[in-house]
Amino acid sequence: MSKILENLRYSDSHEWVSLDGEVATVGITDYAQHALGNIVYVDVPEVGDEVTAGEEFGAVESVKAASDLISPVSGEVIEINEDLVDAPELLNQDAYANWIMKVRVNDPGEVGELMDAKEYASICEG
């Protein structure tokens, strides 16, 4: 059973978001890292890049597959998790502690349109 945290919002492409003011922290879910298997590479955006909700911002590669990362929010990338560049397997160890990027969001209301934990759980079970 994958871990789903109550305090986060989720996209149907298996990214999670935590909003603090106008800064959204984005990562992949526990379900996603389980499905991928051993993660060997994370392609992250550059600080200063603009990301758009519903569009690709990077990719995660495992020994089994590669999967595009789809941004759940729109805005400017203000920080990336440099640790993942050298140690992508951190996502397998704890997908929620090891975020991928932080975004200054254009519209914090976008986060409210994402799924809550219960809605996301029903997708994972389905």
C-alpha cells in the first residue's frame, strides 16, 4: 500500500504539491516511485524556468522505465533539489521528504483545484 499524506494536494500524473504562501513545493508520490522501481536519474528544470500546469517540466528514469514529470502548477522555478541530481534513489527512500522543485506560483488557487488525499487514493486503487 502506497503512503498518501493528508496535508498535500495531488495531480492525476502522480505529483504532489505543498503550498506555503505563494511557493509550491512539488515532488512525485510514493505510488509513483513504487511503480517506477529503482530510480537512477532525475531530469530537473533550471532555476528561473517557467513551468505551466499540465505541461512537462522534467523526467524520472528508473531501471524499468522513464516517466515525464508534469507540473501541477504554473509559475517560476525558484529552487531545485540538488541532492536528487547526485542521488536520485532518494526518491525511492522517501518520495515526500525528497521534493523535486519549488515554484513561485502565478495563481495559488490552482493548488485548490488538485485532488485531496482521498480523491488521489481512489485513483491509485482504481
